[in-house]
Amino acid sequence: MQEEFFMNSMEKDPKLSGEHGAQTRKSLALKAEEILGLDLETVVADDDLMYDSLMKLKPLENPKKNPMQNALRKYYYYRNGKEFPRLNNYQR
């Protein structure tokens, strides 16, 4: 993951407020990288890998709050300029 790119993107995002939120998302994205054993650059470049990664993170999180998945989705959005589909809508 390119941490500086991620932080700069979050600072420009009107939906996010404050550095604490950005720092938390960065930490969660790094944790996701560690769990997945993959660089997020690789994950967000391949939609099937993105889907597989979200599915791998899903059982590790609270069902009502998915912070690692959300951080990964934000990174995908900043890199690809579009949101990744909901898991139940994704088609390979």
C-alpha cells in the first residue's frame, strides 16, 4: 500500500473528517494487508482478488462493523475512481 497516497486521498475526501479518522483507516488497511499477506496495490488492481480479499476479511470482523473491509474499499475507490460492488452483487 502506498501510505502517503492513501493519507493524501483521505485528506481530500469530503466524507471523512479529521486526521484521527484517516489514521485509523490507514492502520486498518495495514492490518488487512498483514492478514491477507498481499500488498493492497495488488488487491485493488484485480476485482476477483478484491472480492476474495473482502470475503477473507469478513469472518474476522464484527458483522455490524467491518472496518478492515471499509478501509480496503476506500483504498479501492481512491485507486480506481469507483466503488467496489457489494459482495452479494459481485459477478465474476
